[in-house]
Amino acid sequence: MRVPVARFHERFRDGSINKAVPHRTPTSGLGSEEVGGIAEGAVVFYTVKGNTQRIAETIAQATQLPAEKLTKEKAVDIAPFNYVFFGAPVYNEHFPKAVLQFGHTGKWGGKKVAIFSTNIGWKDKRAIEEFAQIIAGKGAQVVTSLSIQNRGVLTQVGFGKLTEAEHEKARKWALETQPKLLSSEGLW
């Protein structure tokens, strides 16, 4: 059963809703439960060191959506979804080549997309804008974006360890963003 967006906001503000959100969750893999041939949403991510995966899992848990990992060897079929939370790490001012390739080859037409990135603070907005332009050219509507800067304690390889505050930022953003992805308005 779908909760109207206005009612969702009301329940979110008064605290009566915690992680329950208006959507349909597939029960056996991506796209297994569909509405009129289209499943509603998913979290798709690419990760290198694991931080993006951890944020994707936080978003998936908050929104109760399935999560699917994009790899160099395996693209994710996004065709069954109305909307996608998409995340990737930023390296040298760009998303990895596999992510940019997925942007060019994915079936983005008619999709609403919320983009998130993990990074250590270097030119993250440039990477998000580059990817947004690619998928917009393929027919996607980018609704919003989030940059998670790994400002935690640096590990031996130089990448910041995510803090609880960064996970909370992702949770809050996901819960605020999901109704926008469900609505029919263009927002970005």
C-alpha cells in the first residue's frame, strides 16, 4: 500500500514513522515485485574501498529499497525502476571509468535519480555534475545529490573511515529525497 507523499511528510515530522516509507520492496532480487511492469526504486552503487557500499547500505536500509552493486564486469539493469539512488566514489575529480560507462550505456530514460558520492573532499561536485549531465542526456531526471566527505580518522591507505554522523547525514537525505523521487515534480 502506498502512503501519499503529504501523509508521509506528516508522519516523518511527528516521529510516527521511522524507517517505513512509501514504496514496494522486491522480495527475491531486484525487480521481482513490480507494479504494471515497473518496480519502483533501487539503490545502485559502485565501490572501490567500501565506503560507498557502506553509505549505499545505509540508504537502502533507511528507504527499505533493494541495493545492487555495479562492477566492471557486471552492469545493473535499471530498466525496471522508476527511480534510482545512485552512488560512486570520487577519484581525481571524476567517478571511476566503469561508472561513466554505465552512465552512457544504462537505460536512464524516464528515470528519476538521486546521486550520492563518497570522497575525501576533492572536486566532488564536478564528478556529480559530470555524471548528471551524462545520464540527463540519456533521458534521466536528476532530482538531487549528496556528497559524503570521509572526514573520519585516516586509515593506512589514506582513505577516511566513515563516522556515524556521515551515516546519519545519508539516512536523513535518503528519507527526505525518497518522496521527491516518488513525486511527479521536476526539482533539480
